[in-house]
Amino acid sequence: MSINLGLERVASLLHALKSPQKGFQVFHVAGTNGKGSVCAYLSSILHHSSLTTGRFTSPHLIHPRYSISINEKPVAKALFDDAHRMVQLMSKREAIDATSFELLTATALEIFYRKGIDVAVVEVGLGGRFDATNVDYKVGGVLGTIITRIGLDHQRFLGDTIEEIAYQKTGIMRRDVPVTVHGDNEEAARKVILHDASIKDCPVTIVSPWLLRQEVDEHGLASVCLHTKSFGNINLSDTPLNGSYQHMNLACAITALELAQASLPTVTSSSIREGIANTKWPGRLQLLNASEFTGDDINIQQRVLLDGAHNVQAATFLGEYVETLRKESKDGSISWVMAFSGHRNCKEIMSLLLRSGDRFYPASFGPVDEMEWVHPLEKNELIIAAKDILGSEEFVLSVDGATKDIISDACKHESPVVVCGSLYLVSDVLAGLRGEYF
């Protein structure tokens, strides 16, 4: 079943499963961009704080089970298959007719219950207010809610304005539960957040950029730090994730943990630093060697960047990071490999990224497991948009074959290669590589 927001079906399904979501504590994360990174930081830190930690994020990479992890590892196939099968049977037996995402959400919560986790980090799938993850967790069990950057995305379901979309995100707030808010949100979004928080008596902490301080150590190395009362100075520059915006994402995660410290005594400055150092989040500003695609060592210094940016806000941040890669090219050019989901305005996003002299390769992606309604834009649409932006057919190149073959051809130009436009495209790329990238 395609996207169909609402809470009645998932509530009925979880009731039939005897409420597995009431067996553990929860951090609930919503937002347009950055929420997956925040979840990755939270779960890694909690795991390295000696807590059995579950994480549920979406959309999945490679296979739906990759959206569910226990202690930083995807759940075993046998466990996933057994829990998913039971959830499907329950939905059918009770005539619930749950959507694919509702079934996957219930599967994650059932697995978390079976494994006896201490804390779950749960990412909203779409919006928040009527998202399948917005269920009745145990009383006092929600340790904190986090709202990351809010931008225009999924307007068909969430509304056409920042205010309407923000209203959907604030639906995850719980009475008296602390809310951590990304400080770079527009004033329009912030007003909605503060208004809705006041209705539910939620204490709000806004993580403003000015809280992040530039510091220089005795060796002259600059870093970005966050000062906390509970954990002292935390060096945000220690994050292994690329992109300067990760400093704010990490600051949001640490702030949420500090607000919940009374319930998490094992979280310390040491476990936070260890958790940061071990955070992984594939497919987001992920750099690989070109040799992974060309099969030789000639291109060992050439790099391929994978990023799931698929909306204007995310593309803007991607563009800022790519500017640093242009220095690695003799002529400052980039070879782009892009695919988009069928409902995306590809030209709007491409125009933020492509520059004169860049090369463009249209790509596609295969069927997405459990998301049969997702399909790629036709390559011809991408070609038309690219020709218009670049002003010439000379730099629009079309290669038949799998995505790996397209990337391999793009590597011939000895410029950095950027693969973006859809997380499903990135998923196809990672599926063909070694498992170490997870």
C-alpha cells in the first residue's frame, strides 16, 4: 500500500501485538533534513554508554531490515523475517490493512521488545503528527523529542508552507517532555514550534549556532566546541561525518542527551566522545575511492561522493560541500551522476548544483523493496533539464548499463564524481559494494 498517513491502523496493529512499544525508553526525532544524522549520533552514544540501543530510521538502504539496528548493527535476517511475518499475519487476521511503513514500524518495535533494549532512537518517516512512529509509548518513556531543520518537502502530504509543515513535525511533542530544536530554523517554523510546545507544557531548548564556539588548541588546530554543564566541552569537530552542518546536528543530539541525563546516568563525557568517534551514517556525504568503481588503482586519489540530497534545502548544503571538492579538479569541474524520484522537481535541484564546465550523467534506480509506489524520473527529463542549465549538449553524457558502469565512465574525466538526487540511487550504488560501508 502507498503512503496513507494516520494513526488508527498502527494503533490497532500494536494493540494486537500486545504493545511492544511500551517496553523501552525512546528518543523521537522529526525534521526535514538532519534527523537521520541526529539519530545516528544518539544511538552510537547510547550504545557506547553501555545501553542496549535500538534504532529505526527510514528510508532504508539496500533492504528494509537495514532500517532497524540493535547496538549499531542491522538486525539479523532471520529475526527480521520472523517478526515481519508475524506482524503481517496479525494485520491480515485483524483486517487492519496496514501500510508497508506501518508494518515496518511495528516490526521494528516488536524486534526492540524481543531483544529487551533499554532505549530506542526512532526517526519519523513522514511529517510526525500522523506518522506511524507517533504511537503511545509507555508513560514517562519518551526521554526527549528533537526537531531538526524544517524545509519544504513532501508538500503533497504535509502542506505547502513552512508553517503547515512545522505543525506536522510538532505533532510528536509529548506533554512535559523536553524538546530540542535546531536553531537554524526559519522564524515561521520557530513560532509554530514554540506555540505548540506551550500548549503541551514542553520545555524547549533551542540549539542556536552562537552556542558553538571556535577554539584553538596548543598545536594551533581550530575546532568547534559545545560547552555543556553536565559533560563539559565537547569537540564537535571530532565527528567522522562530513559537512560543516554536522556540528549543529551533533549539538542537537548532545543537548537532548543532557536534558535526559537524570534517566541516563551511564552517559558521560567519555561515552559521548567514544560514541561520536564511532558514528556511521552511510550515503550522506560519503566519500569513496574511484577505484571501487573502475577496478584499478590508477584512480586511487580520485574520489566519489555519495549523498542522498533530494530537496532544495539538502541540495544547498551539498553544493556548499562540493565547492571544497572542486579544488581537487584541475579545471574545477565536477562529474555529476543523478537520479530523482518521479515527483521531484529535478531542474530546481540541479540548478543549485551544476556549474559551467561540469559534466552530467543521467541515471536511474531499480524497484525499492516494500515501496512499490516509488519510481525514478525518466532519464530524458534529466537530460532536457541538464542541457538547459549547462547550455550545451557537449557536457551531457549518457551511458547505458548499471549505475556502477555510469560512475566508472564518469571517473575517466579525472574530476571528483558526485552521485546524488535520490537516496534510492545511493542505495543501488552501495548494494554493489562491500558490506564494510555499513
